[in-house]
Amino acid sequence: MAATAPERMLLVDGEWVETGDWVEVASPYDGAPVARVAKAGAAEARVAVDAGERAMRNPLPAHKRAEILVRVAGALGRRADEAARLIAAEAGKPLKAARVEVARAMSTYTMSAVEARTLAGEMVPMDASQAGEGKLAFTRRVPVGVVGAISPFNFPLNLVAHKIAPALAAGCAVVLKPASQTPLSALLLAELETEAGLPPGWLNVLVGPASEIGDVLVEDERVRLLTFTGSAEIGWGLRERAPRKRVNLELGNATPVIVEADADVEDAAARCAANAFSFAGQSCISVQRIYVQSEVYDRFREAFVPRVERLVVGDPADEDTDVGPLISTDDRDRVLAWVEEARAGGATVLTGAELENGLLRPTVVERPPRDAKLACEEAFGPVCTLEPYDSLDDAIDRANATRYGLQAGIFTSSLRAALDATERLEFGGVTVNEAPTFRADQMPYGGVKDSGNTREGPAWAVREMTEERLVVVQL
Ligand code: NAP
């Protein structure tokens, strides 16, 4: 007889609660039940906002907030294997990548603790004008209020950490709605924060219908800031519906890479192969569009395609697996349809576009037509495009030919070309001689254009989650 899937409760006002209704969490790899989680709706969301508001009436001093954050980082380290296996089970992320995510979440907590301890305002040089003579002025950073946080499925631990750890550092209570497909990692973090001494109400985690919980977070005026990571359509829609709140958006990308003829071509090919297919391309900065200068195009292709073909496709729970499943078979079929659209427009499939035990093999598409979805929209799957270009101007134009602008990369040994590209690529971040999939968690990370309107990374997120209050003292 199959073992019964474990049950998980929601965290509301410091209590683990059941609702009588359930959300089933199943493995994207084989559909096996992973757990079922109590299902929240609008009523629980209102109770959670009440709890957050009440908690904030008794502010926690910075050293206590920092101590809790440090304890969570330590506890995550001790339970790293369990956390990685949970990510692999609920998201279908290969264990190799899941372990990296756990280490990164520890660093997100550690950096947030630093921010908690160093959060301070600024002195204003009052006697710099006649009006200010005889006065002292400074700013204090005060928490913005209750934060509503909505997170996606693809980094179910670390992207939740990027919301709840800086919020605690800033002194804000949080109502979190993780992705319905991957709520378990978020609930593990909630457990660790509670065990680390977080008082009731500071963190509330609700799993359930996005529209119902989202509507409360949008409509309740006590939620002063919404932090959303996910798809552009939903993110910008939330912002339109909440004009009086801060709505911080971290959205998608169609990540381009430029490889100049003077680059270390083998190194570029190795880094692109590793970063186009990790977690089956389901990273917002997965390498998707590779532009290679014509002179070295054949060399790059010969170095790149065999590396892609050597990636191990299979069970995410297997330590050797590089590429696992997409989050759903619908997504797999959508990616295949995008490849077929490019092929119908004249592109060549160099490898992939076929299933191995139901999993989409890493796919490389050569010379897609400019208007194909693969050439400008976010694929969010194990597929990338490859095409030659003649001039850097042309490569930059093509890289910019998308509504997105999160991160881009260039490989070159010319400082001039690198700096020129960093100026003209319309993206929130540009990597030089590294794949644009690179992210360290203390970096200011975020996009322009349809990719978002904010920067995450504890130092930046804490600034967004606090208000600057001016104090003027007559001496
Ligand atoms: P998604 O479908 O937009 O979902 C993200 C979150 O929004 C989920 O928690 C979802 O809940 C919730 N949601 C859906 N409809 C909503 C509504 N009407 N009101 C309020 N919340 C709503 O995105 P995803 O498929 O999980 O994630 C993939 C996307 O995230 C990609 O576009 C990727 O590029 C982007 N992403 C961006 C970053 C970044 O930092 N820039 C990082 C990672 C991912 P349910 O799960 O319950 O539907």
C-alpha cells in the first residue's frame, strides 16, 4: 500500500492551522503525491493581515531580528539535505541545483542579518543653508508596514527567503503566499523562523487560490507593500490594481548572451551549456538566446552542442541528474510547440526537441526567425537559440529586441567592447565573461522594461521595505 502523503498546516498568528480543505502537492517528475497542505482563502488572509498588524505594534529590536535571522541560517545549514530533497520533490529540481539553492538561502539570511544590524538613517547637514542654522536633522528608517509577499515555483526556498528575510530585517511583518505547486519549502522556512524565536504574527504563510489571497493583499490598505516574483502578466496586473501601494516586481526575461570573436570560446560554450539547462531552463535568467560573432560561430557550436548532449536527463532525486522535468506537462508541450514554430519558420534543431522517458531533452535551435517566440519571449524551458552576427552593434540590437530586461551577458577580451555593451544593453544587470544566469544573493538584482521595477538583494530590499522619516530638532 502506498504511504500516505504527509500533511502540512498553515502558519497564521503563530499557530499551525488546518482549514478542513487541502491543496495537493505532487512531484512534477512522476506525479507521486508529496504532501497535502491546508488550503487558505480570503478569510484566513484577513486574519493573517490582522495578525501582522498586531505584531508590528510591538517592534522587535534590531539585534533580536538579526539573531533570529542568523539562527535560521544555521538551522538551514543543519537541515540542508532535508531542504534540498524537499525542493527536489516539490519542484522537480535536480538535487545538485537544489543543494546550491539551499546554500544560497543561507547566504540570503546571513546578509539580511547584516542589514538588520546596520539599518540606519542619515544626518542632514542643516547649517549648509541659512534656514537650517541652529537646527539638527536626521532621518530614521522605519518599517513600511505589513508586507504582502507572493513567490513563484522555481526557487521555492531562496526566493521566499529573499522576501521574508529582508522584511524581518526591516522590521516588517509578512503575509506570504508561495506558489501552490511548491509551498513546502516556504513552510519549512516558517518552521525554522518560529523555532528561531520569531514571535506570533510576524510571519504568516497561506497556501491557496492565488486570486482569493491575492485580492486581500491588494485590497487591504494595511498591506503597505506588495513584493511579487513571477510572470510579467500577473505582476503588472497586480501593480495596476494597487496604485496606492508600493508594488515591487521581479519578473521574467529572455536572457541573451553575446560571444565576441576575441572571447575564450571554449569557456563561453561551457558556461552557456551549464546555464541554459540548469533546472530545465526554469530560471528567470536561464541562458536563452546566444549570439556568436561569425568568425568563431562554427567553433562555438562544435564546443557547445556536444556539451549539451552530455547533460544527464532524468530523476531529480538522482545526484547525477543535470536536467529534470518541467513543472507541468502543459509547459513541456508549450516549449515543444515554440520549437516547432521556429522550425516552421526556417530554424534548424541542432539537438533535442524529443522526449526521454517523458522529459524534454536539452534543445538547441539554430537561426530562429526574428519574430519566433523563442527569439524574443521567455521560453522558461530547456531550450536555447544559437545564431551568428557580424558586428557588435547588430548583436546588441538583437539582444535588446525583447520586451524584457533582467540580465544579459557578453564574452570578450576587449575592455572597450565589454564596457560598450554594459552601457547599451537594456538590462538590469550585465555579466562580462560569465553567463548572465549568475547571481550572488547580496547583488542588487532586478530588471527594466517588462522585467520589473525593483532590485532584490537584502541591502536593496530592506531599503524598499522601510520609509525614511525626517526628524528636525531645534537646538
Ligand atoms: P506565476 O504564474 O506568475 O506565479 C507566481 C506567483 O503568483 C504564484 O504564487 C502564483 O500563485 C501567484 N499568482 C498567480 N495569479 C495571481 C493573482 N491573480 N493574484 C495574485 N497572485 C497570483 O509565475 P511562476 O510560473 O510561478 O514563475 C515563473 C515566472 O517567474 C517566470 O516568468 C520567471 O521568469 C519569473 N521569475 C522571476 C524572477 C526574478 O527574480 N525576476 C525569479 C524567478 C522567477 P499560484 O501558484 O497559486 O498560481
